[in-house]
Amino acid sequence: MSKPVTVEILAIGNELLRGEIQDSNTHWICRLIDSRGGAVARATMLPDRAEEIAEAIRSTIARGVTLVLVSGGLGPTDDDLTLAAVAEGVGVALELHETAREMVRQSYDEFCRRGILAEGGLNPFREKMAWLPAGAQPLFNPVGTAPGVLLETGKTTIVCLPGVPPELQGILTFSLADRLDRMFGAGGSFSRTLTVRCNDESIMVPALSRVVADYPQVYIKSLARELGGTPELDILFTLTGGDAHQCKALVDGAVAGLRQGLTALGIAHWEKERVATPSS
């Protein structure tokens, strides 16, 4: 099976680290990447500190990560430092990008025309969102005013996205759709879930260990529940990337092997609805 595209996420914002805002973007991105047959190798939450963001960017490049998705810090205020920090991490200057500048102007004009904002046009703070790392290209934001930014360096593609969830999702699913298609191809993810009438994972270890050894390609995870509640837990089987038929065959084999082992241990089990997620 082909090696899946590796992805890392950098979520930027002091408000995330203080717990003032829940980082729903990382959860959404993880589900998207998994559905495309990619693998999120790491997700990191960082403060609005340029030197820490720049160092994180340098580290992802050194690890040879295929795609780095950076969320937050693209706005017009002084604490929106992401683009300057990414430029520093890559080792390039910030430059005023005329296409990005026009995107920002048109967005403000449109929101003014619709009565959402009091005035359109540009000012120095709005224009700040059009200063991109040298060599980067803007990505149209169909929901808000700050363009996304795509920058390629070596084998790594860095995509900077606004932190507002609808804007991030709009750019990824609209403006970046063709790029994701080329990057992930026809890869996908295939999952099955067994629910087990048992709330003690240790009892199932003999059966689980055997299946994990027999099917190392399949991610098998028991999802424990709070003790004292319903005496059940779910066991998740997932295989991401590669040929869809091969994924299904391996997951099906792992499920069958565990069901046989659970039956031998006298543990009741049943299956939840299958989930097959194609890339398109």
C-alpha cells in the first residue's frame, strides 16, 4: 500500500491556550484529512508569538511533512502575526501581493454593499492581510476578508488559513479543492466499529493483541467509557490510504478475527454501521 500523505496542523492563538475558544478547527481538519486518505501526524497549539511559530514551521520542514495547515492569525490587528512568522520560518521576506490586495479590497467592498460592514475599500490595517511571504500565492476566501495563503518550500506545502471556522472550511473545500485532489488522489478511509458488552478492556487483551499482531496495517482502538455507566465500549477499526478494496479486505479480516476471539472469551458484541469515506 502507498504511504499516505503526512499532515501537521499548527493552531495559533493565545485564546486557544487560555481555553477561551475551543479549537474546533483541528478536529474538523483531522476528519477532512482522514477522509482523503491522509494522516495527521501531529497537531500543535501555539501562542501569538512570532518566534515560536517560526520555529514550529522550521521543524515541520525539517521533518519533511507533506502538508502543514496553519490556522489563525491572518487578520488586520497587531497580534495577527502568522504570515510574518511563516516568512521568518521559511527564510523569506514579506511582500505586498497585488492579487491578495485586490482580493481584500473586493471582499470589503462586497460586505459593505451587502450592509454587513459600514465601509468598503482599503486602509493600512486591511492592506496588512495582503503582505505575504515571498513566493506565496493567495487563496480566495469565499466567506470572509482575509485570503488564505499557500507557500511551497522544498517538499513541504504550507497553507495558512483564517481561524474563523467557516472561513477556514470555505477555503479548504472551495479554493484548495483541486490542490487536495492532486495531493491525495483517490485515497480514502475505511472504518468499522464493534460494540462490546464489556467495560473492562483488560479482559479483552488476549483477543485484541492477537488481531493487532495479525493486522498491523489496521488501526485498532478500544474506546473506553466511564466506569459505572453502560457496561459497553466501542472498538474502532480504521485503515487510511491505498486501494479501497484492499482497505476493506484488511479491515474486514481484522473485524472477523476479533469477533472470533471475543466469542471464544464469551463476550457479546455487535457491529455499528459501516463507514466508508471516499476522497470525493
